[in-house]
Amino acid sequence: MVLDKPAGLSTESGHASHPSAEKLAQELFHQKQPESRRIPYLRAVHRLDRASGGVLVLAKSKQALTELMRQFEQRLVKKTYQALTDHAPKHDSGVLSHWLKRDESGKKALVFDQNMPGTQPCALEYKVLERRDGMALLEIYPETGRFHQIRAQLAHIGCPIYGDVLYGGPLWQEHKIKLQAIRLYFMHPRTNTPVTIEAPWDAWSL
């Protein structure tokens, strides 16, 4: 099952009291198949930050979950994001390579220009799609999948994502930032055929 997760909604159920994409997917399953009394197996294959939105894949079996997670772990899945940044980068395209680790709270990523104790390498490629009023719409191709990588790396070069107050961006809406998983390419876990899913959005609607 593939969802277009809205910004502000958590991916996984966990122990939190607020709604999650997994819980809402199960409710949707029951609406589509009201005769089924069992709780469907639906597990998120990957995570999107609560504050971001876009393509989210859920597995409907343990076998599918295992195979799709393997594709993510081996970097066989191609991910494309778009972000609206509060400031435009100097160049129309580029590659950002840094070193990243979580802070002591575990809720924020710290970015360094060189290898530091406890850090991991992170890299992404970007291109500017549009510039407007000092802001920029970027398309982003992450080469690694570190915690808060896109948010932290863009903030590190002075281009925080709009709404991302954690990394220095201006407030937009609570628990929402202008970051969208716009496209995801992977191999179907059962048929082994290529699948491309897109989640268009209106990046400039503020």
C-alpha cells in the first residue's frame, strides 16, 4: 500500500497518542473491506519525518516488508524530494557532502564539514527548480539516508527549509515543514517489476 502522507502526521504507530499513517491505513483497509474482522498487517517500510509529507510505502506482509527493507538498506530505492527553502542557494545545482550525528537529546542532527567523533558521512545532490522572493524550490536526491539529513544539510549551508524552526527556518504551521517525498522508485517485492510512485504538491502555497 502506498500513501501520500500529509505533513504533520507520524509514520509509525509506536506508543504516541496522536494519529499515525499506519493507524489510518488500517482504518482505510477496514473501510474498503468491512467484512474483514482481523487487524490487517500493515507496516511502514521506511520513515518520513512527522513534519514532512509525500510518498510512504507500507508492506501488507512480513515477506514484502523484509524484501522492501532490503532494497532500502542496499540503496536500491531511488528517492526524490522537493523542499522550499527560506533562502536560495548560491548555485543552481550541487552536491553537499558532510558528516552528521545526533545531538545529546537525539532529536536534532548536527552537521560538520569534516569527520568528527561519532559522525557518519552524508551526501545529497540538489538542483534549483525555481527562485522566488529570495526563496527557492529545490529538487533533492539523497545519496544516504541519515537522520534529518536533508533538513540539517540545507540549514548548514544557510538554506533552512520553510517552516523548519528546529533548524532555523521561519514558522509555517505547527509540526509541518515544506519538505515533500515527491517520488520513489523500487522493485515490486512479489513480481520484481519496477514501480515508480509520485506525490505532486503545491510547494508555494503558504
